[in-house]
Amino acid sequence: MSFTRMMDGNEAAAYGAMLSRAEVVPAYPITPQTELISRIATLISEGKMKAEYIKVEGEHTAMAAACGASAAGARVFTATASQGMAHMEEALWMPPGMRLPIVMCMVNRAMAPLGGLRPDHNDSLMQRDNGWIQLYCENSQEVLDTVIMAYKIAEDKDIYLPVAPCYDGYFVSATAMPTTIPDQAEVDEFLPPYKHEMYSLLPWDYRRPARSTNAAKSRYEVQQAHDRAKDVIEEVDKEYGTRFGRSYDGLLEEYACDDVDAVLMTMGSMTGTVRDKIDEMQAEDNRIGLIKLRGFRPFPSEELRELAKKYQAIAVVDRNNSYGSAGGGVVSMEVARALYTLDDKPLLLNFHVGLSGSDVTMRQVGYMAEKTLEAVSKGKVDEVVDWVELHDLGEVL
């Protein structure tokens, strides 16, 4: 039966892999993912998890082993972070093109130089173009639930793509909160045993569905799988909610958005802080709400366009930066492209906060909300991209 206990994000991810009956775990430790892999090793040694743990010499080898195990028909789990993710990048392009449903936690940590043990999202967003589905988690409970859902999404026969549950290092990975662990039998009903129909890597093998050897067509097939994944993610989330009482609105969640003029859009752990500040501001009659972006890949363009019709301004809060870009952070540029085709577009603002893992504070959130509402009142945006942390807001950061 299910039970609830204090659990940090890394332990939650380990339990998610165990409950999903992952069979092969090739991994190389890197902070802040190390405790996740250590907990899996402990679960295996205690006989609670039946899986083959492969000790490799580096992240590149970890993904190579993951690809081999998945191609052979095993349910595979692994994890990485930051510089390790960068080292793994060459191999990360293989699973989407090979249509291998690997699940890998990307435990966000700032990239060097001036990195640290705390998160921003540049490490995972660096992988936005290689075909992995990316789902961003706010807390330990969502991490555990998303790992289980990730296998259901990845192994859908209309998808067959790798999925990365992403969560912030330290703020989620090492911070405990009450987390409900579902019953194993109920998870088994939700997630049946895995049998991959594309077990052969040979394109001419008659035992597997045909896969194009034409580069353009092959990439287009991956794109089509991402398009189909939007509906699958929504359906899996609804089914999970029906069975376990917790759901996350699929790709986008609106919070306190009734009768508001503007919204802040966030990803990851900062969302909890923003929720509290939105509650505080609405109690003072400020007409601003929150959109939590959970699914970054596939990007929910159509759903966002529908939501955007309700608001006069959208402010994207980016825990990343993109040097020399067209302007702003990675998420804000995606939002701008998604909304470009609308005849009546809301004002779009972009704020940089939390870089290299600095705290996102209530006062910063209040500043961003006030600037967004000010743009609504003026009917224009004075500063499209605002590096919030460079302002003296009268607080100790």
C-alpha cells in the first residue's frame, strides 16, 4: 500500500525508478545527481530493486550502455547533471534517432565557469534540439510521479522517444518534503512490463517496424513523434491523476488565473515561491496570475496560444541565459515564436533570475509582477529583457 514520508528529490527519483521496475541502470556520479545513483545502488544491494547497475568510467559510456541495453529490450534508467551532461552530449543524440525510450533525470546545475552546486537550466536547455522530451518538476512529489509517467510516455508505441524528468539541484535534489510513494501493485497496473518492438538496430530487419534511413525523413519522424507526444503526455497525466490522485495538468498549469490581466511564467522549483507571492499580491487586488511550464519539449505552442488570448501581458521568468541570442532567455524565445502568429498578441516581458543557483526571492517576484502590471497599464514594455539580479532591491541575496 502507499505511504508518505519525508523524501528529497534524489530519493524520490530513485523510488520512481524502482517502482517503474527499471532493469538496467548505467550511470556515472556527478553532483547533484550522485545521491540519486547512490540510493539506487542501495536499493539494489538491499534486494528492493531488481536491476543491473553498471559502473562506467564516464557519462559518455553511461549513455552508450543505456542505448545498448534499451536496444536489447531492457527498461533503462540513468541520470546526469551539468558538466557531465555536456560530456554526454555526443551520445545524447543517439536515443531519439534510434527511437529508444530511455528515462534519464537531468538534475539541473549551473555550468562552469562561475558554476556551483546550485541550479540554473542551461545544462538541460542545451539539449533542447536533440530530440529528448523534457518535463520540469517543481518538488520531490512531482519528481517521483514524473519518473513513473515518463516510462508510460516514452514506451508508447506512437512515441518511442527518451524522456528527461528535469529538476533543480539542491533546491529539489537535496531538500526533503512529504512525498507519497504509491503501491507497487498499482504502479504495475499503470505501467505494464516493457517490450520494445524496435529491438533491432538494423533498418532492414523484418522483425521491427520500418524506420527511414533517409536523414530528413528520419528527423521528420522524430518531430512527428514529439507532436503526438503532446496528447500522450496529457492522457498519461490524466490517467495518473485518476489512479493516484495527483496530476500536473500535462504540459502547462494555470494557477490563480481567473480574472487577471497578466501572468508570470516559470519552470522548476522557483514556482513554489512565485505561487506564494501571487497569493499575497492577489490579496492586495493585483490582477496577476501564474503559468507553470512543465513541458518544454515538446513545447506546448498550441495550448499557449489559446491561453495567451486571455492575458494582456506574459512575463517569462528565465533561469537561464542565451549569449548573443535574438533577445532574452531560451524559454522566452520559444514563447515569442509560439505567439508570433497571433493577430492580437499579449505584451511579452522577459526576466533573468536565479542564474548559477542564486535564490529567487519574494521581493524579486514582487518586482517582476509589478513591472508586468506596469506594462499592462502603459500598454507597452519599457525593458523587454530585465536582468533582475543586477538591481538593488534592498535585500540580502
